[in-house]
Amino acid sequence: MVDLKDKVVIITGGSKGIGRETAKLYAKKGAKVIITGRSLDALVETSQLINDSFGKADYVQGDVTNIDDCKKVIEFVSNKYKKIDVLINNAGMSMRGTFEDTTLELFKTMVDINLMGSVHMTKLALPHLIESSGSIVFVSSLTGLKGMPGIAPYSTAKMALTGFSESIRAELYQYDIHVGIVYVGLTENDSHKTIYDAKGQRIPLRRTKNNDTQEDVARSILKMVRKRKTMMYLTSLGKIAKFFYKFFPRLSSYILRKYTMKSEMYKS
């Protein structure tokens, strides 16, 4: 069981939603938390909340799709703390729309946010994580287990994230680096959360049913690092989906074709 006291933890997308709750929980455990994100106001608000009530937090404004911004984050943490123990690649963005209607620009945006952002941060933090024999965590989605209709760009990026995590896990074994990936199910969102439509416009995310709270996911991410687990499938739906995808691939594909697009999951 890894003791998180005084561990230096970077959380991308750390000012809102799952990232915010994860930052609060790690700070409670004595970690020195650094949150990143695009919204300066949200970063200031979350860091003040953590410093006032939970522990220690710094923030660095930046966009994970921008390599220079990622360098700025790593340089700040390296200069201030001289080490990095944990990198939680949480930043992401979803969308709704068929591939037929989706613009190529939006497809690239989804890949940049949900895959390349994690690649950028992992690459730049890697020398420090090798030195600390630290942890890299990827916050993925059940859509990373099987290609899903209505969200092809998002599902593509999340499935690629699985391949990336598996590849570097094998490569970094020699350094005793822990690489974990969390497959998140339907989870509550901040009331003002938005996603993209097929044309790249921001629209509200409205969903009437969730299977997990943000705090539930944060606790799972904490457990993954403390126990150095490689994979976690969240919610009962996630565990059932994993089972069906593995043992009943044709049936699961049929269900996805026939029923998924009618689900509340795809209504915005």
C-alpha cells in the first residue's frame, strides 16, 4: 500500500468534475497536488478550496493539447518540488453525433484532447517518474473497451488510450513504474458541463441517470495508485459490459447496433 503523504501529484483537468474531487481526496491524504486546466477562474476556485479545507494545492493554467503548456506545467512542478510521483491524466472532453455528420476538425479535436493530451504529459513527466518509480494513471471510459455508435471520435481516442497504456506499461516495467487505466461508467457531472455536437459547437450535457458519483470515481483513482492496480472497470454496468464484450462479442455488437443510439446516454 503506497503512502501518499508528501507525494507530488499532477492532475490534468483538475479544476472541475472528477479531477476536482480527485484533487481534494489526494490532498486529504497528504499529497502535494498540482492541478491544471484551461479555465483560470476554475483553477483558482478549486485550489483555494483545497488549501482552505483539505491540504496543499498549486495550479498551473494550461491546455494539454498544447505542448508548450505541458512543458510549463512540468517545469513548474520540477522547479518547485524537484520530483513528480504521480501523474493522473484526467483531462478529456466528450461529444455526440454520428460519424456521417461529424466534421474532420472535430474528430481531430477529440483525438487531441482525449489521447494526445495524455501522450504529451506522460512524455514530458516520464524522466521524473522514472526517477521516483512513480505512477501514471489514465482516466478512460467504458467507450474505450469497444467502439460505440454516436461517439466515434471519442471512442476512437479512448480505445487508443488503452493501447498506449498497455505499450508503455510493458516498456516501463524495468523502471518499476506503475501504469493504470480506469474505465469510468456513467458518472454525475457538474451542472454546467458541456460537450461538443457533431459540428464542433458546445452544447449542454443532460443525462437523467448516472451510476457513479464524482467522489466514487475519485476513490477508485486513489485506490488504483495506492494499490498500484493496472485496470479498474467502474460501475456494475462496466463490469457487465466487459464480460459481454469478451465472451459474447456478436451479441454485444448486435445490441449496440440496435439499441444504443436510443439510450439516454446519447441524448444531450
